[in-house]
Amino acid sequence: VRRVVLDNPAAHQAVAGRSLLYLGNHQVGLESLVFSILGAALNGMPTVTLAKIEHKKTWLGQLIQRCFSYPGVADPRLITFFDREDKASLPAIIGELAAEMAGPGRSVMVHVEGTRSLECRTPVLKMSGAFIDMALKVNAPIVPVRFVGGLPPERMEKRIEFPLGMGQQDIWLGAPILPEALASMPYGERKKVVIAAINALGPPNATEAPLPGDPDFAARVAAWQARTGASEEHAVLFEVLREQTDRVPAVERLLAAADSGVLRLTNTPEDAWLGVLAAWLYGPRGPRIEGG
């Protein structure tokens, strides 16, 4: 993330601490997790992003599960999944989220078109009215969100996990749309207002371009992949850890094994957890993992 832009800081301050419904576009895989963390920090309210159940078994879904399976760590539920093949799944999830928003408090992020875009210049065109209905039911403001800078103007062949060229994104948050304002509108107008608010954020869709990439970082990722056979996603995570200066001892051990060629584990729950993560990051040809 290069920067987070609040279109109207005073309006955001006015709803601080309330359950919010964030509705936005979708560019790259990583932004869903990043936004759950940022949303909680910005508004002081736990934030969950809604995702398709297929993502539960992807590298990101597995990484989230691994992070919160560390001994003694409670899962804050940053991502919740629904099954598109099960017609009852989404209404059930919406009901659960609405109960949390109205009760203890939780904000929700939804990528309104349901899947990642393949280029950056097509605006948001559609969304389900069910999410607006949920916001009105629990009296939650809707915050339009636009992710910018992660995609090229030309259509790609496949969706990507990280901003183009290992670059960055800007995240724009528009002024909250209050539930009483939406409730006073004809039903059909509500979606139009929300979609227009998303598309109005940031640069014009017709001229959006990707933010500059990081070729040095991309080269390090490619080199680790070539050396170890790790996936691109796990190579990215390894190189991100390498860049950190404030490291916990477990990360120091992970990285030291890249030089020594061996990660030695003890018979503890913490090292059992570390061993699974290490196997991902090291790939089939990376450092050996012994013990555990």
C-alpha cells in the first residue's frame, strides 16, 4: 500500500467506532486481507472481508489459517467465506454478519462485483442490493472504497495476487453514506448511488494506470523461486520477511536457514507451527527441515 486516502476525514471521524459496511472494487488477491487489517486500524472496529469459498484453499486462505493457529493466538476472523454453488450460503452469511454488526460490533468489506478485475479502466458496473439491505437493517453507514494502481490498462489473461510488477496500490475511502440517506431513496436508486460513489474516488477510470513496480524486489522473488522451487506467493512472503528489521526470533531462524541450509526444530507446539510455514517458504529444493 502506497497510501490510504480519506476523501472526507471529518465525515469518517463522525462515524468512528460504528459498524461500517465497506463496498468496493477488486484488483488483486492480497488487498482483501490488507483491507481487513487497515479497516480495523482506521475505525477501531474489527473488520471482516467476504470472499468466495474457493479462496479458503488458496495460499492466502491457508496463510490466514496458519497465522491464527499459532499456540495461544485467537482468530479475529479477518476473512469469511461463502459458497456460490449453495444458494443458502450467502443469505446465511449476511445474516450472521448483520447480527455481529448490530450486536458486539463489526465492520464488513465486500468486493461488490465478486471477483478480481483483469484491467484497471472498467468501472464498477454491478452489485447486489442485498448488502445495502443489510446495512439498512443494522443502521450501518456504507463507505465506498476504491483500490487503485494495481492493474494495467490492458486486459490480462489471468487474475493476479499482488499489484502489477510487485508495485503498490492507493486505497481511497469515500465519505460514509448514512443509512437514513439511503433509506429515503427509491430502492433502485440506492445501488446507483453506491456504485457512482465508488467510481468517483481517485483518478478517472479512463486514465487509471498502474503504480510503478519494484523490479529489484521482483528479481529477488524470482531468484528465490528458481533456487528453491517455492511458489511465487510464498517467495514473496519470504522476501518480505527478509526485508524486515524488527524480527521475532522464529523469523530470524527461518531466515538464517537460507544461509546455513538447515532449519532445526525442537519438539514444541511453536516449532511444529514454524515447520509448516517453513515448508511453504522453502519449497521443495530449499533449506532442509530437521527435527520437530
